[in-house]
Amino acid sequence: MKLKLGIPKGSLQEATIKLFAKAGFNMVVSKRSYFPVIDDEEIEPMLIRAQEIPKYVATGVIDAGLTGSDWIKENKVEVTEVAELVYAKEEFKPVKWVLAVPNDSKIKSAKDLEGKRIATELVEVTKEYLKKNKVNASVEFSWGATEVKPPYLADAIVELTETGVSLKASNLRIVETILESTTRFIANKKSYSDEWKKAKIDNIVLLLKGALNAEGKVGLKMNVLCNKSGCNKITDIFVNMGINPTISELAEGNGFDVDVIIEEKKARDLIPQLKKAGATDIIEYPLNKVVP
């Protein structure tokens, strides 16, 4: 038996493949194929645009896939949302769909969109946004290069952004955020009711979550050659950071081994403090997965 899995093609593709690699699944993508090779014979991956994955999962063409919560809303389909996985193309945080206009536009709020033209890929969600604000405006599907359309081809756009840098470079300003979106692991309802497929999906999600939990973190391991009371200087450093270290007595009985997981950016400041407090043989090591 195989699990047919949709991998988002496009902006999320590289980040998704890297996440799978950290989770223990090595995936190789050929430039001429939409079927990546993966080192798990029970998974049959296929590259599909994130926008289309919800409908293919809902209809059972594929068993499961990774897509944005925005595209689930846009497609208006019934799927099982197995997990939220907070990662995007560049950063590990939600992305935003924003209403943006040229810097010199008189549009200041949704109310100013009355009778205007809006270009976007997110047509249905944008229409719901206008309806909620009781505004009548024309919403046109954009096939790409949406940021260059104002002011000649559209009065405003609804566009996806992580940092807003690209919008600023196009001389656009954000009026407001209409939707925040995160990546979701979704499954076909019938597939997820199948015992084998559900177990396979849940195991993949467990490992992907573990990989995300490890992102930006490192492990620190060190020896403290002292009696238990003499370790207080070391443990106090961690306690003050809200971290509970693991402490094990060394075989020789002349000290302790201290292990801890911390944010990587804190390690450069922390290691000198630990050394000064008496820690020796300090090892910093990368983490692939942290499974609670």
C-alpha cells in the first residue's frame, strides 16, 4: 500500500523538501518530473501547486498533502486538517494576504474600494472580505506579476507577503491585512479513516513537527567537575533562563554531565558564561528533531 502525497510546487517547494529531510525523508526532485523520488517506498509524492492541493485531496485523487490554510478557504472544500506546520518560503511564521495600493493612492481603508478594481489570486476570499465590509468592487483573477498591475490595470491588489519588502520595492503600501495563513498537513476524509493510511500520516506529521520544534535550536553538553553543591553556578544560569537542564553523575563520581536544549542565537553568549562558571568539554551540536 502507498500513501499518495501532494508536495507544494512553487514558493513552498524548497522549504518543504528541506523540512522532510530534517524529518528523515530524503526527497530528490528532477527538473523534468513532477514525481520526486523519496527513500520511503510507502510514500508516493507528487509536485502539485499549493493552490490545487486542497481540491485533489478533497476528491481523493491524492490521500494527503501540504498546503496553506488560505487555499483551503479559497477552494471551499471539506478535508481533514491533521496538523498546522508553521513554516513558509523564508521564515517560520504565518504569511499574510494584504490589501495594497500605490503609495499615492487615496484608498485608506476597505470602504474606499467602492467601485474599484482589485487584482488577486485569492478571488473568493477577497470577495468575502468585500462582502463583510459591505463594499461593491470588481475582483479580477491575476495570473501573476500582481504587484505591477496598479495603478493602470487595477486600483488595488490583494497579495501574499512574508516581509513586505517586495511590495515596498513596487511602490505599494499596505492598507490592511485581510488574512493570515499557515501551512497545513491535510488529508482526504476517507483516506484518514483507513487504519494504515492514518497511521502513516500521523507518523509523518510527528516527524515533521519534531523537525520544526528543532528549528533554531541546538543542544549543549558539558562536564562540571565538582560536587553537587558546586554545580549551582551552572544550573543557576539555566534556571534564570527558564530552562531545566538534565544532570547526570559522571562514572568516576567526580562531577556531573549537564545537557540542555537552547535557542541557537543564545549559545554564543551562554558558552563563555558556562566556561567561566566552571564547565568543561562544552559541546554544541545541531538538532534535527525535537519530539516532546
